[in-house]
Amino acid sequence: MTESTTIRWEQDDTGVVTLVLDDPNQSANTMNQAFRDSLAVITDRLEAERDSLRGVILTSAKKTFFAGGDLRDLIRVTPETAQELFDGGLAIKRNLRRIETLGKPVVAAINGAALGGGFELALACHHRIALDTPGTRIGCPEVTLGLLPGGGGVVRTVRLLGIADALLKVLLQGTQYNARRARDNGLVHEVAESPEELIAKARAFIDAHPESRQPWDTPGYKIPGGTPAHPKFAANLPAFPANLRKQTNGAPYPAPRNILAAAVEGSQVDFETAQVIEARYFVELAAGQISKNMIQAFFFDLQAVNSGANRPKGVEARQVRKVAVLGAGMMGAGIAYACARAGIDVVLKDVSAEAAAKGKGYSEKLCAKAVAKGRTTQEKADALLARITPTAETADLAGCDAVIEAVFEDTALKHKVFQEIESVVAPDALLCSNTSTLPITTLAEGVERQADFIGLHFFSPVDKMPLVEIIKGERTGEEALARAFDLVRQINKTPIVVNDSRGFFTSRVIGHFINEGVAMVGEGVEPASVEQAAAQAGYPAKVLSLMDELTLTLPRKIRAETRRAVEEAGGTWTAHPAETVVDRMVDEFGRTGRSGGAGFYDYTEDGKRAGLWPGLREHFTKPGHDIPFRDMQERMLFAEALDTVRLLEEGVLTSVADANIGSVLGIGFPGWTGGVLQYINGYEGGLSGFVARARELAERYGDRFTPLALLVAKAEKGETFTDAR
Ligand code: NAD
């Protein structure tokens, strides 16, 4: 290899070399083999021609500055190939170190996203200038993929910012900064307003600093804020691991732990040794299962879902200009805000002008908060609010090209509401219902244009939750599906697509999580252990507290309706052991959940949770009746996973990526699993291991854990759950 294929050398007659990152075979520059080879060639040349050079500018010919490690390579790393990754990583690090110690000024002119590996390249430069464009994002998001920055990112951020700031501002949260915030937090030195200014500033730095070196290569350098050997730091160190556990709730996320270890250990040794320590912790994560799960879900699956792998092809994209939101309650108010934030005009209708105005009040509150926190300007907030028109008049819906209904969960009421408005809105308006449980096909019977009717299931709170579940009814047309998809993307949310069924995908599957937790209480397990098991499995909400939020009356209502439907269709109803617990809680003890002031938890007068209800132990708990903690966790995880397989078998779910993304973003399935089907793929022993374990659980806890035929067949064939694309 004597030629650089991904880094272009452009030299002017003043002795300044511009290194242009420009991989000819990819839309973004990544740390692939071609880059590793190119970097080696470029480094040799820089050293050979050192005396005739005045300085170096590193910039990109792509939209992103540099994208980082190639995730297609990383997801394939096994313990057997880990050494290769270790060696390759060290080779890059050594070359960056040679450039950093060249004795000539090297400037990163960051003209697009520099995340992960991209920021690490920039960190090896003496001076960093970021172009202030919407596309410029800077930081180390590796932790969100179960990894750590393995290209010197831990070693250099610790030396640049000090251990505490490096961990909190860059490494542990994976925050992505825009150009200005990156400067304010010390990640870059300067901001430029235009590409011309970017290069001019880079040249000015070179002119002014003919012999640059890094702070950490300057005599007398000390890590800002001290090293762990410093008494003040040492006093705080014991709290670090405990704080980390708090952050992840004790769930098995290995990346934060390795990041902490690499930062602290690396700060106590010389630069070169620190690089090796970082490489070791990086490779350990990359070879493990959890980073594979997270890369699969949060990179590949998310990209497939958002880019429209499930959107009907050939339907022209359309933007919604004016949306009617029917019902200004909790969901309607949130939906109105999300639409207005995306620039859509909203007519928010409720039964009275007061109720509609109250719904708009929700947006007013969110806007005031965003302005106070500096997340938006008063001007933008005013413009957002001006787009929402609250009303009680049907005539005000004229011209709306989409309708999102969010009135009470009642089929007859929803039919009536659609009848009132169908002839008023645009004649081809998209008709959506935000029902969380009612079959879309039945709801569609209330409108004339059934092909334009579709389910658009938002999650609460709408302004925070990134997912929308799109439900295709039996008569929903392809055009409506495409338009619903485009609408969800228009409001910057992630759409998954499922076929109609009671509870769809999300509401049905989360029910299994809750049922399993409640059933364990009924079996006599200590309720606090049940809560702890859910938290440590990585669920964001503990199971009994979630039940209280949803109310105990809701599952009874859903159960009664589902049971009626099953029996009407000639089937037999199989009771779940959770049912008797819920019935006793409501009928015997009058505890209906948080909104009723009492549920599995007690609540203070002002609605704050005040500990588990002591009566649970008295009426349900059997002292000494413990089941293994792992069983408790896996009962919840397996119950959800097994029903997801059933949904695939039933054709309600048609895509593995949708299942994975929907489960994590919509119903809190633990992120470390990479989603509910990736959890099965990544289970110890793969699908066969999962099947064997499911059989074990079935034997101990009931037939509902018996693995389905589809799962067993796949396991026997050695397959995994993946989308054929
Ligand atoms: P909510 O009780 O807070 O709000 C319902 C609103 O609809 C009320 O403001 C009511 O005045 C209004 N309304 C009733 N009849 C009306 C009519 N004829 N015309 C206009 N408005 C009318 O309920 P919510 O929690 O916002 O739920 C609304 C819908 O969203 C339900 O179908 C629910 O199943 C679904 N959903 C709820 C959640 C959730 O977490 N709460 C999540 C997803 C979906």
C-alpha cells in the first residue's frame, strides 16, 4: 500500500497541506481498512516532508466530517477476531500520535458532524474549529451503542477537560453538541460562520503557532482538576461506581463501567500506556453481546424504520399543512404541541371552548419551560403557539388535510365524532385515530372513506416519546399508510407499522410484562423484590408502579372486552394468574391505582408515591417464598418476547426492526437487549438457548412460556430473527 485512497493531500505554495477526508466508496468517511491504510501512508509522508511544511488542515469533502468506526465491521467482531481489532485500533492511535507530535500545527476544520471517531480525529489536532451549521454535531455517542471511544477519545478528553468533565460532559451520556455548545463546553476552540471563515481561521492559527504541541505534551502539564491520586479526587472516587449504578438502575450496561475504568486508570499512567488501556476496554465491549444488540437496534434497525423500509413504495410524499386534533385531553394536547412544533397548523377541538383552550394551555406551559431553559427563543415559541387554534366549532376544521382523533376510548363516541367532521375537512383528508386498544377496522366502519382511515397510536407524554405505532386496518389503503408514515416523520417521530389486532403490538405486549409482575405478587413473592427485578432487568418503570399509573381498572376493562371477543369467535379464554390479584385489589381493597389515590403503592394527598402498600405483604406475600432473581427477570422479558413471536406468526408484526424499535422506544423493553426480538437472537446459546430456557420456565411457571412452533422451527434451522431486505 503506497497510496492514500480515502485522505487527499492538497498542498499550496505556502507550505500548508490540507488533508481532505473523502472516501470514494462511501457516502460518509469511516474508520475502515482503507482509512487505516491511508492514514499510515499520510503519516509517513507528513514525517518525510516535515521540514518543507508549515502546517496541516484536516477537513472533509463529505456532508459529515467523519462518521467514526464502521459499525458493519464492529457488529461482526467475535472474541476470536478481537485481537485483530485491538491491533488495528492501536495502529490508528499510533499514527494519530505521530501526527500530534509532528512539531507542526495541525488544525481540524470541522465542517459537519464529528461524532465518535470523527471527534477523536479532531482531538488529535492542536486546534479545533467548528462550522456553525445545523449538521455540525460533536461528541462521543459510543456509550449509546454499548461502546467506548476507542480511538484515543477517552485518553484525550480526560487530558483536555479533566476526569469529571470528560466523564459527565462527553463520555457517559454521549451528548451531541452543536458548534456553539461544543465551544462553550471546551470541546472545540472556535466557531466559524462560513466555510471560507473556517479555512481562514485555520490558516490564521497556523501562521500564529508555527510549532504547536498538545497541552499534555507541554512541560509542567497536569490533568485539569487533578488525578485520582489527588486527595480531593480520591475522596470522591468511591462514590463513582455507585453513581454509575444509579444511572443505569443496576441494569447490565457494561459500557459506562468500562469508560469509567479506562478514564481513571488511564489518567494515572503515561499517554502511550493510557492508549493501550483504552484499547483493551474498548475491545472487551466490542466483542461482547450487548454492544451488538445496541448497534443492531439503535443504528441499523432505527435507520431501516425511519428511512421507510415499511412505507409503501411509489406513493408520492406529501406534507400535511393543517391538522384537526379532536379531543384536547392529555393525548390531544400533546399531539397538538408535537404537530405545531413541526410547523403544522393545528385546529384543536373539544366539546367546549374552555376544554379546547385548556388543551392549548399545555403547549403554553411547554413553550414557557423551553424558553426559560434556553432551548428555544420567545419568538419561536410565540410562532408555535400561534399555529394552534382551539375551538368547539366543527366549521373551524374546514381545509384540514389530516385528522387525528383523541377523544375518550369509546367506539360509539369515536364513530359519532368522525361523522360530524368527515364532510367538513378536506375531501381527501387522512383520517387517524389515536386509540390505544380498539380495533381500527371496527372504528373505520364509522366513516365514508374507509381506505383513508388508519390508526396512529402515540405514547404519553407525546412531547417526549419518540415512537408512533401506525395501525393498518383491513380496509386501509396503501396511500393512507404512506401518508401516515410521512406525517409521523414530518413531526420528527419514529413510525412502526403493524396490522390491526386487539391492542396492536405495543399495548398487547406491555400487558404481558405487567401481568407477569402482578402474578408474582399473587404467588407470594415479596413485592419490593418484584420491583427491583424489573429495575435491574433494565425496565425504565418498575412493574407495579407502572400498573398503578395505568390504573387497575383498565386491564379489567380490556380483559372483559378481549374475553368477549375470544368467546364470540368460538375460542376459550385462558385466565392469567394476574387476574385474581387485580380483582382482589379492586373489589376487596378498593385500590384502583394512582388516580384513585391507592394501588400497589400508597400515595400522599398530593399524589406522590409513598411506598408499597403494606397490605400487599399481609394479604399476598408468603415469607420465605422466593423464586430465583433471574427467574423473576426472565419471566417478564420472556413473556414479552414470546408474545412478540406470536404476533409475527399472526402477521400483526411484519418486520423484526419494527418489533425491536417499537419495544424499546414505545414500551420500555430494556435497551441493552437491542429490542424484544434481538433479545432472543442474542440470548446465551442463541435461539436454541432461548427455547431451552423457555421450556424450563414453562415447567416451573406455566404453559404460557411454552415456546411457539415458529420459534422452535427457527432454532432448529439455526436461524435468527432478521428482516430480509
Ligand atoms: P382524556 O380523557 O385526557 O381526553 C379526552 C378528551 O376528549 C377530553 O378532553 C374530552 O373532553 C374530549 N372529548 C370527548 N368527547 C368529545 C367530542 N365529542 N368532541 C371533541 N372532544 C371530545 O383522554 P386521553 O388520555 O387523552 O386519551 C384519548 C385517546 O387516546 C383515547 O382513545 C386513549 O385510549 C388514547 N391513548 C391514550 C394514551 C394515554 O396514555 N393516556 C396513550 C395512547 C392512546
